Amino acid sequence: MFTINSKGRLGNQMGEYATLYALAKMNGRPAFIPAAMHSMLAPIFRISLPVLHSITERRVPWRHYHLNDWMEERHLHITSRYVRFMGYPSSWTFYHHLRPEILQEFSLHKHVREEAQGFLRGLRVNGSQPRTFVGVHVRRGDYVHVMPRVWKGVVADRGYLQQAMDRFRARYESPVFVVTSDDMVWCRKNMEAARGDVVFAGNGMEGSPGKDFARLTQCNHTIITVGTFGFWAAYLTGGDTVYLANFTLPSSPFHVIFKPQAAFLPEWVGIAADLRQAPHIEP
């Protein structure tokens, strides 16, 4: 029997769920999710893994098994009978070979999908209904302080977002950019919207991410910054994805727990962050 810790917000828990799903399949074991994970994911997605009853959870002699955020050979040969995976796994290297099944697990409930599609159908670019929708997720929140202070890095700035949007403007005719964020005030101040092709769709409320996430996944393409919320929106959407690359200094301790090649799909396009604002405390 395999289970996993239920830690973090929506993107983290999606990563934990997908990793548990894949590792259980690879090792031929039944998988059960914590009740807290079910409570977060089930209102949005048509997930299928059963819930681990709290009484059973307390009685089972679990072996705690730490996961880094990338797949390793040893994970294919887990011999313990009762395993609780620990950590914040989200890497595609765990589950990408099961992509159709993962997409099915994270398919939206009909009413969630229809609300998102209805919102997009109502959008106009200079009076015309757009044919190409680009979801944009701008993660700021605690990262604004954590990135420079802890990880010697930066979050996305207006320059990155401008480059990413210009890339889609050059590739597609009259796209509309559907922006969601946990800091919509910053987005409105810093994202160029004079062309009439930028829609600030989110309410900036971290406590209600489902609606924003659904709208992103119903777009054709995605621009992401940092964090697992954006990753999962891009992974479920398909299409073209542009991501923020090289957002920490070479000496950052972040490199111990984060491997870019395991975090971003090979076909995604990275645009390097401007590290001039990063704290340059080199050894």
C-alpha cells in the first residue's frame, strides 16, 4: 500500500497525486490519498484514487520514503509493504510516460470546464472574438521575498512577460492573453495592455485557485513564471509553453533541490530571467 503526504497548495498537491499514481503503478501497489488531498482536488478534478481512512492511516506501520523532485532508478524497486512518500514531488519525470492517464485524472468536472469555456467565449480583442488564447500565470506572493532572501534568485519581471507575450504575438494572429495571478495589482501596473489583447481574468485570491486554474487550462498556450501551479496549467493545456529560465544565481542552494531538465518539458521554451536584481553574494 502506497500513500503520500498532503502538503502545499493546489500545484503541490497535484504533483504529489500524480507522483503517487505513477510510482504505485510502476511498483504494482495500490495507492490511497489522504483525505486532505481529496478535499483539495476532488471539487475540481475527476480523480479516481481512493481515500485513505483516517483510522487506517493511524494504524498502518508506514515507512517514510523521501522523494527528490526527479525520478530515480531506485523508485522502480520499492520493496517495503507500507510506504508513505514524503516531499514535494512534481517533476514530469515521474509520470510523463502515463500522460494520457494523468490528463484523465486531472480532467475538470463538467461545470468547472463549462464556466471556464464560457468566460473565454465572452472575450474580445478590439471587438473581435479571438481564435488563440494564451493563459498567463504570474506567481508572486511569498516568492517575492523568498526568492532573493533564501534562494538567491528573482521572480518574473515586466521584461520577461513582455518578451513572452511578444513571442506569441509574432507566432499567432491576434492572440488574447488571459492573465491570472496572486498579485493582480502588480500585473495591472506592470503588464502592457494598451493593445487591447490582455485580459486580467483572476481575482488574485490565493484561497480560491480552482477558477483561475480552469481558465488557464482551457486556453491554447501558456506563459508561466515560477511555481507548480503554472507548471500544471501548462502541462494540462498542451500547446506552446514559455517559462522563466535561469532565475537563480549559479551559487544558489536551490540547485540542490531543483533540476531544470526535470522541471520543464524539453519542448517548452525558456526565456532567461534578468538576474541583475538578484543578491550577488558569491563565495
